[in-house]
Amino acid sequence: MTLLRGEIQRNCDFALLAHRDMIRCIESMKLDDKEVLDRFWLSVESFLITVANISKILWPSPQCGIEVSSRRGALRTLLSVDDSSPIKEKEFRNHFEHYDSRIENWAKHYESKTIYDSNIGSIDSVVLGVSNTSFYMRNFDPYRFVLYIGGQKYEINRVVAAVKDLLGKTKAVQL
């Protein structure tokens, strides 16, 4: 369990580092600054991946077996993390990891629409600008710190708060 705790701490640190990078990119972004835009989206992906790595430790796949699931359940109990934690969610990481299949699906269902991707701006302004002839895939609202993918939303600040809380618990608990 000590090794698992260490891996959780490492991924919490990485997630918080990616979050700080997102903030820095937003603060320094200028119109048509491709490098900062690319760095921002890289930080988003890093954040999603590291949070999903924490999730995989705490909620392993059923294929890992009963023994592993039981041990991880005990770890969640020890760290006071329940199934309502926003860390558990891996769907947004999956959107990025399997983006090629998302593109195929969206292209099939929205082929007659203009598709917008990798936007940064208030979702209200994006939605107002999106008509029945358009569809947006990835949008980041820097005012709410919310990531949107095809109409679904991921509240980054809520996840960051849970990651900080978990990091504190891993440091406080003796395994």
C-alpha cells in the first residue's frame, strides 16, 4: 500500500503541475499564439491523464481481480475517498485518448455541420455563436475553468480541489 500511496502522491503532484501550467498559459495567451495554445491543450491532456491514473489506482478495472479490488477498496476507505469523488471519472480522459474514434463518430453524425475544436472562451459565447449548422468538440471556458467536449462538461476546479484533498490525506495517513 505504501507504493500505491506514493504513486497517488506522484500523480496528484503531476495533476496540480498540469493545472498550474493551464493557468499560466491562459494568463499569457495572445491571439494566434499557436505554441501557447498547443501547450495549454497538452496541459489539459496531462491533467486528465494523471487524474485518470489516480482513478485507476483507487478504482481498478474488474479484470484486476477480487484481491486487487478488495485491497484498493481498503485504500479508498483508509483515505476517505468514496465513489462520489470527481477523481473517479475517466470519461474525459477517454475522450482525449480515443479522440480518433470520437472524430469518426462526430463526422458521421455531424457531417453537414461546421465542427469547431480546441476553442478557449466563455461557453456562453461559443454556444451563442453555434447554430444548428455547427457543432463544437473541445472548448475550455477560462472563466469557469470548465472543459466541454461535445456538450458534456468537466469541472476542473472541482477535480483540483479533490486532488488537493487526496494529496493531503495521503501525506497524513500512515500505511
